[in-house]
Amino acid sequence: MQNLLNKNNIKIAGGTFGLERETLRVTAEGKMSSTLHPFSESVQIVKDFCENQSEINTGVHNSAKNAISELFSLGQRLETKLKGSGEYLWLYSNPPKLEGDDDIPVAKYSGDLHEKHSYRLYLAEKYGKRKMTLSGIHVNYSLSEKLLQSDFTCSMFSDYSEYKNAEYLRVAQGLTEYGWIINLLLSASPICDGSYFSDERRGETIITKYASLRCGEEGYWNQFIPKLRYGSVTDYAQSIQDYIDNGALAGVGELYYPIRLKPKGANRLNNLVRLGVNHIELRNVDINPFSSAGLDERDLRFVELLILWVYAEYRGCLSENDQTKAVQNFKNAALLDIDNNTIVSDKNEVDSVRVSGLRVLEKMHSFFSKCLLEDAEEIIAFQRSKLTNKETRYAEMIIKAFAGEYMSKMLDIIKNHHPYVNNTY
């Protein structure tokens, strides 16, 4: 199968974005909010695991710039609503100081939605309430229909829907193989309050061994490594259903995997099989406290470049062993020390996380320079600088800014210096 992404059609390569950002609500003192979710009528600002964890959902946008602009606007709308109650948004992936599990009230639902409450109680029992407070950003991306249609005409497929599903399955495998580089470059949560780990360490600022706690070994993962099948959408859905049937998962939503394929509408496996793949979801992006919307436009654009590079170049087929290796790569890339931890490549070569990241960026640069994509060189150079200049890596910037005074300094930002407060973007 040959893909035609090149300098002649790169202009039709841009797909569409939808963003989801989880955010905790806190009091002026930095305590977890005890009030009910304030946007019960909204479909774009909803509650997530706990009653004081809001989720902001953008619409679908045809550019990174527009998606982030709406993410900021929705966050500002929520912040404005909170002002009268003396609450703020905790703009960081790790939670503030926790007084105990009672600080994390499971989200309340009633009537026909009561099963959502029961499901969250199940998650709390299985994974612990504190882990469920780890918040991040999910990037949903749909490949360009124009690009897919263009390549379909040159393919061996006679049915476009079948072709489209096959392409998404291939890209999902490529992102499982290479998506660890997102952890490496976008991780932004190395510090937390000691109360996350134990009550005895409450009030202590801890620098963990992770650049991203939620993406690392102790973060958001299932209690087993899923082995997914990519032969067809039906195979993919059934491989998840098998885990549901044997009790390992309560439902498809409990698949805590960094790369997931989604249908249009409700995330149900029968919808995925019936309707086909609509978009790919990347779940391994931290909230960036230095960015006005929690996500830098250049980073989101990099995620798109990674997807397009995989679309054009990836020809692998993930075995079960490959998937085990890939999960470990994701976890290693979320570590703070990128020189003494390793990535195992698709050729089973072992190099440090830093060297492996630079190698992938060089491959991407070589590819996009041939496509003559205007901003690709700038975006990739921005990411490369995080690996060549330690001070520009987000995790290092956060350690420098918040070490020793995590709670007080983060509170100062969200109350006095964040663009939400100053009404600027």
C-alpha cells in the first residue's frame, strides 16, 4: 500500500482536531472543591471521575490554532463561572494537597445515568481515588478525507470504508510504536504534593522520578498490558471485547491505552464495527501550566506532524511482543532521566531515551523537508531544543519554578498570573 503524502498534495493533508481537558477545581486555599459541578446543563463542560473534576470538550476544528483557541475560551468560561464562588481551576496534571480520599467525591449521577456513578465507584475501588485525580488532555484527530480519498484511488481496495478503516488501523499501530515521543516532549508533571502518595507526607513538595506521573509506571494504566488485534476493525473491537468478557475491563472506556480508535458518536464497540473508525485518540498529553490553554499550539501541531509522518512512512505490523515493548517505551519516555533509561526500537536496537527521540525527530525532519511543509522545520526544531537544551524541557522548567513550594507557587499562578485571570490569550 503506497501513500501519496508528498510536496504535491501536502496541502490536503491537514485533518481535524477535537480536544478534551480534565481539570480539578480548588478553593482559594488550594483545597479540593466541595461544591457540585457548576455546569450541569453543558455538553462541553462536564464532570469526569469526581464531582470536582471538570472536563472541557471542544468542537471539531480544522487547525491546531482553532482547537486551542476554543479550549482556552471554554476554560475561561468555566473560570468566570467559578469566580463568584471563590474557586479556581487547578492548571496542572497532578492534584493539589489532599486531606484524604474524602477530598475526592465520586461524581454523582441519578436516574437513567446512575450507572455512571456505579462505574466510578468501581474505578475508585480498583485503581484508588487518588490515581483518578491525575488530569490530562486527550487529542482526537481525524485524518483528512481528501487525503484518504486521494490515496484510495491508488490502492488495491474497492471499498472506501474498508480502506479507511485499514489506514486507521495501520496508523494506530505506528503511533503505538512511536507515540512514546509525545511523552518525552510534552510531559509536564514531575512535581506533586506528598499527600498523593501518603497522608504522612502531606504538605511536602516531592520531585518524582517521572517527567509525567500520569504517563509513567505508577500512572494511568490497566493492571495488565492489553494485546490488541489490528487485522480489521472487527478484530480490533473483539480483542477489546474479550477483556470485557473475561472481567479484566468493565467496558471499552476502561481501556487505559495511550492510543485508541474511536467511532463517531458514542464510544461503543458495536458502533466502531458498524460505523467504522472516525478518529484516533491520543491520551498521553499533560496539562502545561506555562501555556494559556494548558497546551501549546506548537505541541499540538507536532502531534499532527507525527500522525502524518506515521501515515506516510509506517509499514509495520505489531505482534503481541511488540505491543509489550511499546508500552514499556511509553513508560520509559515519561521518566525524568532520559539519559539512563532506554527505548527499544522497532529493530530491537536499544538507545537512551534522548538519543532515540533525536533520531525520530531527524527522520521526521528529513521527510517533511521533502514535502516542503512551511512550519514543519520550525515545529521540529522547537521539539529538538527540548532534548538539546535541558532548560527548555517542560519537566525541568516546572522543577525550577515550583521545587520546594509546589502549592504556594501554583496557587499564585492560577490566582494572579494565568491568562484566564487576565482575560488574555
